Amino acid sequence: MAEKLKESSKGKKVVIGIDGSDNSMFAIEWYAKNAHKTDDYVILVYCVEMNELLSSSELYHSPNVEDVEAFRTILDHEIHKVEAKLEEFGDCLQRLKLKGVAKSIQASKPAEGILRVAKEENAALIITGTRGLGKLRRTLLGSVSDYLVHHSNVPVLVCRTKEEKKK
């Protein structure tokens, strides 16, 4: 019993899906103001999509030295962009005085990547912002927050800005 009490006094792990948009930044700030507990550990999850890299079909058809160099250049550029984003997200954690880490993952769908990290980290809560899509666009494009709500084994908190509520 004492061990159970000890465990419950530890903070929870909170996964926050982030892409650098105003909506995802709003979600972090909302969490910091309204839900954060001192012992919580925050894991910012940035899902990396290497679209430019993967869409370079010339690499698949005629790989030669120039194509390999172009591939390396694009890859290096993408890696630097991701590193810059992670540094920005780490600064955000410090500014809001949150214990945690910003990490990037690759996933074909951002929501699947967020769920994977939540499971690996044994998170107690997932937080996400919204993109403010209308019903038709959300139906056609899919919604990260909708996917998380319907597929997560832990509670999901969807943060909506005041502007989105008016729509």
C-alpha cells in the first residue's frame, strides 16, 4: 500500500502533440496555465514528415552521383529544420518552466506517432491543439485530434482557441 501511495505522489507524464503552429502553442500554454502540476513531466512530440525528400521520384528511377548528392543535401536540410524546431520547443518548455523534453518522431500519420510515444512513455494524458478545419475538410483530410480521441487508451484533451469556438 505504501508503494501505491509513493507512486501516486509522482507526477504524471503528459504527451503534447506539437507542430509549431499557433494552435499547438496555445495547447502547451493552456496546459501550463490550467493543468500542470509541479511533478509532471511533459513530452512534446513533433512528427516529422520528410515530404520533399520522399517525393523526389528521380532518385528511384536513375540513381547516379548527382542524385545521391541532391538526396544528401535535401536530407541535411530537413535534419537542420527538425533540429531548429526541437530547439525552439525546448526553449518553450524552459520559458513555461515545464520539466520535460521535445522529441521528434517519424510517422506516416502524426496521430499514430503521438499515440506510439504516449504508449512507450506510459503517458497519463495526451494534449493536442486543433487546426480549425471545417466539417468537410476534416472529413476529407482527417483530423489528428479526432483520431487521438477515438484511438487513445488514455484521456485526450483537445485545446481549441477562442477564435475556433466562434466558427
